[in-house]
Amino acid sequence: MKLVVGLGNPGPDYARTRHNVGFLVADRLAHALGAEFSLRKFASELAEGRAGGERVWIMKPQTYMNHSGESVGPALHFWKLGREDLVVVHDDLELDPFRIQLKVGGGHGGHNGLKSVNAHVGGPDYARVRVGVGRPPPRMDPADYVLGRFSKGDEAELEDCLVRATDATRLVVELGAAKAMNQVNRRASAAG
């Protein structure tokens, strides 16, 4: 069994902001697996599906980004899963916009959602699907930037990015992080 967590903030005010790309990918993965967010548990919305013969829970914490771990930690504990069974999808300021990169472990880069998950699952060594949103313009507060929406002109590129991020997430579930990283990161390097 795997737990895929899309990080984001609940409510319509945050729906298509940069900080909510994790929720957008979670929605697309659930749709691809024929699953619906019909269960409310662990202060989150949950959908259950199957990918590559593996049972998958897809989670959208409703705790707000900075407290995401309060949903993730109890879910891992309840299902007796380890960090190797966890896949977290999140926005990343350090990656160029619309670039996808997989990684296991490492620092949180100031991302409060990752800080919270790390604290509640006992460490950072889990698979991450990093979705690049780029750096804010000079003199703009990074918090304001990630809570901002994508421009209308970015819609086509955003849609392509979300498809690639969803495919990458599914690869992690089906192949494991190491094999998925080989495929996805090599593709990203060739494209960039």
C-alpha cells in the first residue's frame, strides 16, 4: 500500500495557486485511477484506488499547508506504513516553472508543508514529486508569490506540467522511487 499526499491549502481562495499544485496533481491522479475523494479522515480528504496492482490512498490534508504533517503522520501510523510508502507532491521555488523532478529525502528548502510532514513522520526520507514554480520577482515576498495564481497565459503549460507530474507520481507508486527517478529526471534533464 502507498500513501500519496498532495500538499496545498483548502478552500476556493487557494484553489489554483502555485502552493496548491500538490492538490491539483492529487485530483488528477484520483481521476486517472477512477477514485473519488469521498472519505474524510485524518483531517484530510481521501480517495482510494489501485495502480500497478498496488493499493493507493490519495490524500489532500485540510489542515492548511503549514500543518500538513498533522494529517500525514496519523495516516501512516494507522495503516502501519513506513516513510518508504509515502509519496509527497509539492510546489518548489528552486525549480524552474513547470519542471518536474523526483527526489528522496533531502532538505525542506524552507517549505513549511515539508517541515511539518518531516516532523510528523520522523524524517525527510520519503519520495517527493517536486513541481517547479520558479522564484518570485525581485522584492516580492515568497509567501505572496506561492499564494498567487498562475497567469492565464500559463494555463497550457500548467496543464502539461500537471499531466507530467501525475504520470511521475504514478511511476513512483508502480515502479518505486529509484526506477521512477531514473525515468523522470533523465527526461527532465533532456528537456531542460
